[in-house]
Amino acid sequence: MKDFFALSEVADMLSISKETLRRWDKSGKLESVRHPINNYRVYRSSDLKQFGQIGFMFEDEKPEAASVPTGAYTVVELFAGAGGLALGMERSGLRCVLLNELNRDACATLRKNRPNWNVVEGDVATMDFRELRGKVDVLTGGFPCQAFSYAGKKLGFEDARGTMFYEFARAVKEIQPLICVGENVRGLLSHDGGRTIQGMVSILDELGYDVLPPRLHKVIFHRVPQKRERLLVVGLRKDAALQFEWPKPHKEFYTLRDALKKGKLFSVDVPVSPGQAYPRRKREIMTMVPPGGYWRELPLEIQKEYMKGSFHLSGGKTGIARRISWDEPCLTLTCAPAQKQTERCHPEETRPFTVREYARIQTFPDDWVFQGSMTSQYKQIGNAVPVNFAEEIGKALVKTLNEHYEKIQASPKPVRRKNP
């Protein structure tokens, strides 16, 4: 364990801005010190232990060996997109028996990279899953976040009709997998005042599943060089008496340099590929922003020109006109890299990240080929679950399934009595 952490590292670990850390330093809430060798401002690990959400960083536990499947475990995925979650599941040892996706280009991407996968293109609402009942261990899906209609105090399965979660829940009801995993964005926790997530839990409970408290995961702690957060909702079939442990976070996290250069994550530098470009005036403005900087680094008049009415609004808006530094994880990728107010500029060249750079930041392998227009490819990658994070989820699922089937095999078989 390191004795000192840089300001940018602590900001990433706690999901707060550098400005907030500087305010804490002045108020005494979390004081920085001078590094004994390079004299940089840093934070002592002993002072960071007060923050429970990163307590694992200071534990001396030995890493557990990854669980290897002891059986042929199967998974069905809905809303599969470009395959980030499915590829991670495959790497962990789960076998995809069906993937459903509505978007034509995303389906083409899945078929291009995995011709053996059973990709069903079309509206999930038209699908019948009953033939898979009892044949699938895990059902996954990153359903869109939609509000429900409420008929009473406790939301029921039928009240979710017309939403994509209803289709996910219907698949759970028809397939009856041992485990169901819903994946979504942080905003689901507060959507409709928290009633949406409460309704989802209520529905899965009605369908016979014990739902673990939904948990928000920072993917920087799961071998992903990106400040992205994903919400997981895990349901365990009540009659199976399953035990599930969340993927344990890693103490080391990776930076943009690890994503794009040869090193710990990839064996070669990122391949050259096409990418979008900034309009002329935006490029002129972004040229003025240093690595790790954002719109506040611009001259005052340029700030006002670029931000327009937003200039006078409160909040740091640190993602606007942002040039990523080599030595930090990338900000969460969006579906459009040149979109105003969500810029993710290359650290040295004044341009958005290319398609392959985007894919690297999401930990897709270089041989995973995306289909469709460049705009479509960016959208597919931006919407994906990071592959390395998905693999960590898959390994946790495999561990649960191993324990479940070992328990079944170890249980005494009933003795048949002979008729007198």
C-alpha cells in the first residue's frame, strides 16, 4: 500500500472534484502534506482511512484466485448492445445462449465478432422465452430507465407494463434463471424520487427473487481506465438458497496512458483508426486547454464566449472543454465525443478520441470490430458496459454457481423404498 496519494488520485477515489479537495484542505477536513521526495502536495494514506467507501484500499487481504466454472453455465442477455457485457461474461466462463438487441448496427457488431452467438434482432416485447425455462443459469440486461405507473403502495408486475423493465421482468418470470442481473446508470437510484428502483425490487420479489441492495460500482476499481459508475441490481432465486458476493475492488487503478499505450492493460499501443474532428472554432479554443484542464483554464473572454449563459450558473462543470491528462483515468465516455459540454479531448492532439481509443477506454480488445457509421460506432461503444468490469461480474456469478451446484452434488440422494 502506498503511503501517499496525489490530489487527482484522491479525487477519483472519492468521486469528488479537485476543487472540493482544495476546499477541504483549507477547512481542515482533509489536509494535504508535502511529499518528502518531490515536494508535491499529497495526501497521507492514514488520513484517507476515515472514508469508509475506500476502506478496502487499506486492507491487507490477499487477492482471491479467480473462480473457474466447474460446469457449463449459461447466460441470456437482453439489450445486449455492442457486446461489452456479453464479452465479459464469456471471458469469465459463462456461455451466451441468446442475446437480444433492437439496434441493427449493434446486432451486426455482435454477429461480426461472434458468429456462433445466437443473436436475435428485434423488439424484446415480441419474444417468447418460455422454451428456455429451467435451461438458463443467469439472465442479464441493461434495460432503459423508465418510470412506472403506481396502482397502490406496493408496485406489482403488471404495473410495469409498457416499460423495458417489464420485459426484463417478464423474461425472468418465463425463464426462471437462478440469478438475474440488471445493469443501469447511477441516475436510476434517484429516478422518480427513488420509487422506480423500489418498484423494480418489489417486482423481482414478487417473481420469487431475493434482491440484494442495489450497489453502485466505480469501474476504476475494476481494471477500467475510466471514471464511470454502473449500478447493479442482483436477484437470487429464493428456492435455490444462493449466496452471492459482489466483485471485490482492486487497489490499483489505471490511467489514460494505460488505455492507449503499451503497458499493464494492453500489449501494444492503440491502433490508428478514424475519428471525429472538432469544428474550427472549437479546435482553436480547445488548443488553449492544457492536459487535465477544462474551460476555467481559458482566458476570461473565451470562457464567456464558449460557455454563454452557463458561464453565470453555479457548479464547477468540470467536464466542459476538458482535455484528459495521460496520468488520470478518462472521464465517463459519452455517445458523441465532439458534443459540446461533454468534450473528452486527447491529451496531446487537439481532437476527440478515435473509435479505437474509445474502445480501449471501455477495455474492448483491438480485434473487436464495430459495424455501422462512425457515429453509430461511437454510440455503441459509449453505451457499452466496460468489458473488464463485466468480466469481474461474471467471475462473481461463476463463484456463486460453483457453490450452488457443488452443494447439490454433495447433498444425499433420496433412497427409493422397495414395495413389500
